[in-house]
Amino acid sequence: MPNPDAMHQLIGKVLTDYAGAASVLLVKIGEERGLFRALAQGPSTSAELAKRAGLTERYVREWASAMAASGYIGYAPADQRFSMSEEQAVVFAQEGTPAYMPPFTDALISMYHDYPKISAAFESGKGVPWSDHSPCLFCGTERFFRPGYAAYLVAEWLPALDGVTAKLESGANVADIGCGHGSSTLIMAKAFPKSTFVGYDFHPPSIETARAHAKEQGITNATFEVAAAKTFGGGPFDLVTIFDALHDMGDPVGAAKHVKSQLKPGGTWMVVEPMAGDKLEDNFHPLGQLFYGASTLVCTPASMAQEVGLALGAQAGQARLTQVLSEGGFTKVRRAAETTSNMVLEART
């Protein structure tokens, strides 16, 4: 017989997850329609909030009630006003900080949109290419990761690498592999104007977006090219970087071998990957749940759609990543820095 207490606890966990799944869409609406920003201006009734945001009160009332039930905003029964604490405002209304959470809703919504393809892949064993996903995955991924890169890349991650900052300041040749929309490339290029940066990605629409971003920002020491991790040229490079993309590759060992061939003697490869423990049970927590979910729905199918299809997954862990880098010819691998969500590995020969 099932233990009633254990069963009720499990049901509570499931209901919490289901409620969170619904909240994903409501957070997206709140960001898209300016509701969080409007509420951050001060406590409001639903009518006041609707007027402030220029929206329909009845919808706003139901939205605000759901957000208050989620604990995402506050509610005062005495005057029926909704509000935001300083912490809630940072998380939901202040775009550009690492704590700002709404951008990832785009990526999550894309996973629901692409569900039929992923479900079919479970039976066929085939992969689902990155290019076959809903476009909101690409913009959501970029928007979610960009604030963290802006906060840590120049200030902490690059200085943690042996001698790299000095090279960048004097003028280095840098390749950014799997650059997507180019955020990481442009952040580095802006910080180190004497260096030259090339962002590579195998997804042509992302490269077009990256080029547009560079033009908009007036950054001239960064260019972008369509190329895969096993075929990019332009070397030799002082530094090669890759951000949250190695585990998505079909042949990360082959990519590592090619990176090695493109590095100058004494060059460095910076590999940024999702934070993960080396054992499955080390990742039994909310962040691990999120990363495993994304890995099942996006990362593993993307890898299996490519040659080799090693499918490292987003929770490979440092030991497995080190094995891949070592098989690619890198003899020195260390964790140079970390955040709650990322580990930064320095690979050298």
C-alpha cells in the first residue's frame, strides 16, 4: 500500500510544477504587456494597474491574482492593492541584471511548441536539429544568458584565466564558437578594443542577427561567420571561447581537436558550461531539474541530429567534460571560475 503522507507530498510537488508551468505563460504576458514594470511604479488595484499599463481590467485582475498566488507579487487584502517588493522588482521588472528571469520564458514556450517533434524522436531515435526549433528559442536563449555574461565575463571569468586578460588588453586574436546572436562576442569586443574577435555559429539566421547587433552597437573589431565548431578557420588564435554550447554538439571531441589545431602555442580555450555535479544524484535540485528538462527537450536532440551524436547533455559535469577535452588533446584542464548556474573551464595543451 502506498504511504499516504509520501503520496500527498509527491502530489504537492507535481501540483507545484504544474502551477509553475502555467506561470511561465503569465510571466511572459506580464513582461510583454509591461505589467511588471507598471506595478513596480507603486502599489495598485487591478483597475489602477490596468489603466497604468493601458490594458483591460478584467484580464489584469485575473493575471495579478495568479501572480500573487504564485508569490511573484504581493497583495494587501485591506485595500485590495497589488505590489512588488524590491526583490520582486529586480527579478521581474529590471531587465539587464543576472537576476532578471522573464527572458527564459521564451525558451520554455518554444519547448512546448516543439513538443511533437521531441516526442516523436523518443520513438525514432533521431535528433531534432537546432534549426528546427521555434525561433523564440534562439532569442530567449540569448536574452537569458546575456545579463550573466555581461556581469561576469569581463569582470571575473577572463581574469581567472592565466595571462589572458593581458593578451586581450595588448591585442589578441579571439574566436567565439557557437556564438548565437553574438552577445558574448560583442561584450568581449567592447571591453578589449585592441583585440580582434570572430564569432562562429552553424545557424545562419543567428549569424545575421549577430551582425545586426554589432552594427547597432557600432562595434567594429568583431565579425561573424557561419561555420561549425569542426570547420571554422581564421586561426591561429590566442583565445577560443565557447559558451553553453559544447554539450549541444554532436562531436565535441572532434570540436576539441579542431580548436586545438586553431590555437597558437600557449593559447587558451575557455569552456563555459552549465553547472553540474559529476553524479546524477548531485543534481537533484530545482536548477538540476530545469537543466535536465532543457537537455531532454533541446540539447540532447540537437546533439543526436549531428554527426557522432555523443549527446553529452546539459548536466555532463566537470569530470565528463574534462574527459572530452583530454580526448581532444588538451592536457591541462581546470575549473577557473563558477557561478550558481555556470562553470568556467580553462583548457590548455
